[in-house]
Amino acid sequence: MQDVLAIQELFDALQQAHLSSITREEERGMISFSSRRKAIERVGMPEVRQIIPELRPLLMMMRIIKEGV
């Protein structure tokens, strides 16, 4: 019985570490995307700047779908 509890504790610890890693990667991705967007808005060509507003709804949908999973 103790073996089962030890295995469950190990699994829970690994699962939590994995979920934390995913959260950190998502945060890094959002920061990176935000930085790129700001740079494009500062120096980008007008055609490139027009793409950014079109991407926002797509990114919101991706986030909603991901959170729903």
C-alpha cells in the first residue's frame, strides 16, 4: 500500500512540475509575442501593422480553445 502512495506522490509531483513548465512557456510566449508586436508597431511597414489587428481575434480563439481543453 505504501508503494502505491509513494508512486502516486511521485506522479503528482511530476505532473505539477510539468504543468508549471507549460504555464511558464505560455507566459514566455505571450511576452515574446507582445515584444514583437510592439517592435512591429514602432518600425514596421504599414502593411505589416495591418496584420496585427487581424491576428488578435485568432490568438484569443486559440487561448479560449486551449483553456477549454
